[in-house]
Amino acid sequence: MAISKKLLDELHQRRATAQAGGGADKLAARRAKGVLTARDRLDGLFTTGTFMESGMHAEHDCHNFGMEKKSLPCDGVITGTGLVDGRVVAAFSQDFTVGGGALGRIHAKKICDAMDYALKVGCPVIGFNDSGGARIQEGDDSLSGYGQVFFRNVLLSGVVPQIAIIAGPCAGGAAYSPALMDFIIMVKGTAQMFICGPEVIQAVTGQKCTMEEIGSATANASVSGNIHFIAENDPHAIQIAKKLLSFLPSNNVMDPPHHPVPQVDLTPDAAMNALVPAISKDAFDIYHVIARLVDSADFLEVQREWAKNIVVGLARLQGIVVGLIANQPAVKAGTLDIDASDKAARFIRFCNVFNIPIVTLVDVPGFLPGVQQERGGIIRHGAKMLFAYAAATVPKITVILRKAYGGAYLAMCSADMGADFVYAWPTAEIAVMGADGAVRILFKREILAAADPKAKEAELVKEYREKFCTPYEAAAKGMITDIIEPAETRAVVALALRNTLSKRETRPAKKHCTIPL
């Protein structure tokens, strides 16, 4: 007996209604502005034909006082799973054309169900955030819904990668779910993320500001450091998310997607020798070193616009996925400050939970001095880096290029902080402080008593540097694995990575550690 045509027609009609979202006119208006719809975004993310939707027919109930019956297709959010480059990914995409994408009880349940599924099968989660916030008509059910989403963000943290794409408004409490995820990608121009808007700020504090100043992609990337990537448009945001996934494992019990070359290339790179200036005080651009170190100069930098005195990101080195952390001498001389410490510590901890080896490039004269830094808690923030490196059990390879002074030397993953291999270029200087400062403190009287104080100081600085700051002094004490020619760096680090991929390191049993937040 054939199935009733009436039943099939009803199914097809219900599907068409759900897929139409807020209506053909609203969808067309968004596309005319160059903004993808909620379903367009999922279509762009997943391999064609692989998206399996969950909860297409879900809608809010109407039992709350004062709430009118209104059709909200899919309850304003589309959820499901699909394949991205052959790997399963769970996703949700809020639909602004349906009730402004506002979150209510069923809306939240759909997101939570997608996250529960990701936890169960061990796959990444990608969320497209485009919502006016809580559905006011549902009252405390909306608040409860946000709480359930936040709880799952924390439950999934360190188990599966979580990526948030801010593609529209993301205001108030809604901003905290992305903030609890691993990476935030924000679309320039069409997206805003903030807790209190300009009107609220002015009403409460009297301060006038614009949305560009507090909630734009630029402000969140370069001033507050809330987000990790700026996308030019929706397709670019999806492209970044896919690129990010290409470096990450699906979950914390898997290795990253390494593609090791059959045989390590040990060919020296003579051009590396020419990158570092002969004079240690001269600035140089660390990006030039990174470009020659990683495969095909392909480096996915994270938080490029914030705390530019330190560089972090993902790359491959002869096929091995690595998290790369490097001082940037061209910005603030490569010193570590509050923001740089936070940026590096968070990235280190991410790499550690997802089994990504860490390569550290060191050229650091110390922590940034200053009243604002001290009053801002540089001690606490700097301790985050020390903590993150010491707690990390993944392979850790450190290369000291030039300066490595004081506590900052330790904060950049010295052997004492658990580095598996520490290499130094002949240009490296390892000391409590720079030779200039040390000489002024240790030999102040001799300098002042000399016939020519400047000449005497220069003589003592040269002598001190040669005797106490060279990498050979540190190597003699077992603090350095080897001193290498810059041209050998890529080959040596590649070998070190191969030798440590099987690393297994256990720590004392504990509920969790108490990082100085």
C-alpha cells in the first residue's frame, strides 16, 4: 500500500515553511546586502549534501503568560551535523529573520542538543551567532536557556574544539557563550559584540561612545582582545573556520591532523643566517623567521591585532602541526606585558589540551617596566605564562634567537620550565639582565672613577657580555640542548618534533590546578 499523498504533501509543506525562515522577502533582502542567511552559512560550511538537520520542526511553546501564538520556524535556530573536509562537525546557526534570532527555551534546547551530541561523539562545534538576544516574552526561560548553553560550553571546553562566528548582533548575556569557546571569528561591518550598548553606557555613566568604539570587530580584536580573527564577510569567516579546523584534532584524545613528510629534510637554509641583525639592540621582524621556519610560509596567526609584541598561531613544520609562540622585537622590543602574557598563556593552554606541540621562538629583553604595568598586575599576568608552560605536557621545543633576560627568559619556556629541547643561536644572550644594566649596577664605582667613564663602561659591557651572556655559558651548565646555526633551525626543530611526538608525561592527580587568573 502506497503512503498517503496527503501526508507527503504535509511533510513537504512543513519542510518548505521551515526552510523559508522569516520569509522569502527577508531572505532576499539579506542576500541583496551581501549577508548570508542562516542556512546559506551552513551550506558554505559543510560539504554539499552532508548536512543532517536536527529539530527542523521544533517551535516554542506558548504557555508563558502574555505570550501570543506566533509561528517561529525552527524556533529561530538551525542545528545539525555535517562533514567538513571529511570530518564530522556539529553546528548551529541563528536565524535573524525569525524573531530576530532571539533565544528562548526551545531555541536553547536545540543548541544544547547539538553540543551534547558533539560531546558524545567527540566532534568540533561551530556556532553562527546572529541574534537580538533573549526572547523577552519567555522571561526567565530565556535566562535559563542561556545558562544551559554556558554550562555546556564549559563542559565541552578542553574536550572538543569550539569555534564561534559572530555574523550579526551578539549582545548582553549572549556574548558570553562565544567568550567561553576556543576561538571567535567576527565579521567586519555586519557584526557587533558587546555587553552594554552606547545608549546604556551613556544612561548609566554619562559617557558617550559609538558602537564602533565598543562593539565592532576592530574594537574587539585590537583593543579588548575578545576575538581572534576578523573576517571581511560571511564566506571569509567560513574560510577561516575551515582553515582553523585543518590544524585541530576532532577531540582531546586524538592527535592533530599531522601529515609528516616521509623523510625529514635536513637541508640548511642559508637565508636564515641573514635575517637577524648583528647588533642585538636592532629590531627585526619575527614574521620573516616564521615564514622560513614553517611549511610554505603558511602560518595561521591568532589574535594578530592584539598584543602585537607577541605572535601566536598554528602552522605545520615538515608536516607536523605546531602551535608557535614568538616574541616580536619590532613591537615594544619584544617585551612581555599584561596583554602579551594573557594572549600567550591562553594559546599555550589550548595547544596543550588538544595535543598540539609547542615551538617557542625567544627574543625577549624582559617584562615591560612601568607604573601602569605594575598597578595593572603584571606579576599575576606574567605568572599565567609561567603556569601555562609548566603545566603543558605536549612536546615543547624552544629556540633562543637573541635576548633572553630575567624572568622573561623563564616565561618563554626555558629548560627549567619543562622544555624538552632548547636550542640557541650563536647570537643568543642569556642573563639575569642585559650587559649594559648589569655593568652599571655591578661596576658603578669603577666607571665613575675612570678617566673616561664612557670608554670604561663600554669595555666592561663587552667583557661582561662575552663572559656571562653567551649561549656557551648556559650550555656548559646544561641549560641548553645545543647551539645551532640559524640555517639549521628548520631541520633541527623538525627532528626534535619527530623525536617527541610519542611523549607521555603524567602529573600528580588533582581536581584541577589554580592558575593565577
